[in-house]
Amino acid sequence: MKQYILTLDLGTTSIRAMLFNKNSEICAMEQKEFTQFFPNPGWVEQDAEEIWKVTQTLVAGLLVNHKLDLDDVASIGITNQRETAVLWDKETGLPIYHAIVWQSTQTNEICEKLIEQGYEQMVKSKTGLPINSYFSASKIKWMFDHVEEAKKLADENKLLFGTIDTWILWKLTGNHATDYSNASRTMLYNIFEKKWDIELLQLFQIPESVLPEVKDTSGLFGVTNKEAFFQHEIPITALVGDQQASLYGHGCFDKGIVKNTYGTGCFMLMNTKQTPVISKSGLLTTIAWGMNGTIDYAIEGSIFVAGSAVQWLRDSLQMIQNAAESEQYAKQIENNNGVYLVPAFVGLGSPYWDQDAKGAILGLTRGSGKAEIVRATLESIAYQTRDVLEVMIQECECDLKELRVDGGAVMNELLMQFQSDILNVSIDVAKHQETTALGAAYLSGLASGFWASQEDILKYRQVQRQYQPQMNQKNREYYYEQWKKAVKTVMMFK
């Protein structure tokens, strides 16, 4: 009898390989960061080959350090940073350029031109997305425009495109496929007709031949090649974008349930079931997952900079040695003393969608110091979350009582209490902090028969801690109003 589901969690800055048992417990984990490249201001790139090699290294680590026998693995689920684009030569198996990361703004000019030409409404009506460099389409076009061999290889039917899930699937199995959740983030996929959209492909000048097959999120994607996977053939039965995986891992199976993941960015999703909600105020309509031929939709707010703002404090400003220190410094003062940080380091995401905005610290006085800046950085994550949630509640016409959360930042008690205070809702911190990987494991395990049903899965959901709002309404609205002024200032400064 098989004992485990193996999840490959292909994140933005690191990769994790995890084993889950039938009780949804993590039995083993290996993690490793990989290189980020910043060739120009605002550009973010990665080496797809390095991502593949790190993935292999981590599985080897499970074999060696945890005495894993791959015969005990029922199936593999893959979850990934979304929108990051890779083009590779299918004969050599090598990328023709670095992977362009979802955070990168190097394709802003392409997007601005399309917006000026009046294509935004057409794109949103098909994809549920605004025209923005965040999504994959402009990244693919950029590589076609700037990498000499791209068009030649495409003409010879030798070029393949994939987001990171597709890239790793291809390396493991030789199959070129993705799932509905990832396809819906490319800005090339018609989420209502469920197909690659010819009009969009023509708009971005991308040949359909480079695109992967789109399949159900939970189902068979292929079997690992023995040569690529330690002489074992194991079925890969889930591909899912990281935020949709987190939604699933939180058990948000019913309409109106909301989760927020605090990672490199901050991503809030609400399940809207079979009814896509088209936002008029800067949120995204996306596919949550496809299972057994049925599509569940979600509405999403995407905050580009959350945990990466704390990394900025650590790496660029060298104000802290590690993320945990941010809470220690922030607790040295009772409030932000009028200091606000708007972390628009790669523009602003939902609900503003201002790709030209730049980050700023406002409200500094002679008495301001490290504690104020660190606290303002943490609070910016909570304020951005309120920006998104207010729009989500309004557009979905619902009354939210709780927010289910996961991600590294939920360990920061000051941030979570402030989040509850500024939202005036209960915050439920998941017992499983690896909710994204857990969601991918569930989706894989359902397809391979490891778990019987969604009802079977729900019995494992546990809340580690709950935060209740303690701030009075006057302070809540004052702090938030000051935040809105800070954002407005940033958006005016070009």
C-alpha cells in the first residue's frame, strides 16, 4: 500500500519537495533557494535549468536524508509560481532565454502600447485579466522580439512555451501540458470558452504551436521517465498554480470562502464556484481548478510585494538579520508614528494596477528610525490586503466574517493582530503552514485514489490560531485613510 503523496512546490525564490501521508501530515521536506537575476531595474529573471536541477537535488535529498523509498509514493502533485514564462528548444531541451518572472516589469512597454491602442476591454472580456506585465503573454512576446532564435525555432516547430509547472512536467515526462488554473494566468486563454484564444494569439504574435495542452487540474498528466526520476515511474496527477493550490488546501470548496496567502507577494482568492465574477474595480477573474470536466472560478486580488518587502529590509537596507527580527523591532513602538511605506517596488497590483508606480516612505520626521520603517513595512502588507478585500466584498455582495490565512508572514503575531484589527474580521491561521503544497497533494491524491473525496479531505482541516479584532473603529479608519493618502501620493509621482 502506498504511503505518501510527493508534492513539488516550485516557488518564486525557493523550491520545496514534501511528502504527505494519509492524515495530511508532512513526513519529510527538503528546501533550497535558487538564483534571482536583476539585469536591469525592475527586471526579474531566473534560470529554468537551475530550477530543474534544484528540483532533482531536493528529491535526491528526500531519498538520502529521509530514507525515502519511491515505491511508497502513490503520485506526484506539482504547484508553481504562476505567470513566469519559459521558452525552450524541444530538441536540445534547453531554454533559449532566462525565465521571465511574474514580478518582472521589463514588458511594461508592450502592455502600455496595447492599452493605448484600446485592447484592454477585449482582453479582459476573454481572460478576466487586465493587460499587465504580470501575466505571461507579454513575456512570451518580449522573448520573440528580443531572442533571435525564437521565431526560427517556432517556424521549425521546435519551440515550446510553458509556465514553471509545464517546464518541470516536460523535464520529468516529456509531455507538454498545463492545467486550467495556470492557463488562465497567461492572458492568452479564454476562461469562458476554455481554449487558447486565436484573437489574443494574433494580438501578441504568438504561434499556437508553442502552447501546451490544457487539462483538468486533478488528473493524469503523465508518468515520470526512469532516466529523469531515479529509475522510477510515478504518475503525476496534479498541476496547479500556487494560489489556487492554497485555496484548495484551505478547504475553500464552497462559494464565498476566502483565503489569503502571505508569501513573496500576497494573494487573496474567493471561490465563486461555476459563476465567474467580472470585476469592475481591479480584481481578477481566474479559474480556481478543473475537476471531472467541471470548472470552479475564483475572484482574486494580487499584491505584488508582501514578504519580499521584508526581504528588502533584510538584504537591501540590512535593517534586520532575518524575517523574525521584523516583529521584534516593530514591537518597540506602539504604532507607526505616522510613517507609511508603500512597497510599489514593481508597480502596484490589485486593485490599482499601476505598473509605473514606485515605492516610497512617507511621514518621516527627525525622530523616525528603524522601528518605524520596519513597522510601516509590516503594516503595508495588512493595508494592501484591506484594499483588496473591500473590493472583493463589494463585488461579490457578501459579508465576510473570517479570513483563512497561510504563508511565512502568519508567524508574525504583530502583523496578524494588526491585520485582524484593520479588517475588523477574524483571522484563522491554518495549522498547516504549507497549505499550498497540501492543496497540490490533495488534488494529486484525489486523482490517484489516495484520498476518497473532498469530504474525506475536510476532516483534516485544523486552525492553529485565531485572531480577533481589538482596535476601535476610529483608529481603524484613521490609519487606513492615511494609507490611502500615501498610495495616492505614490501614484501621482511618476
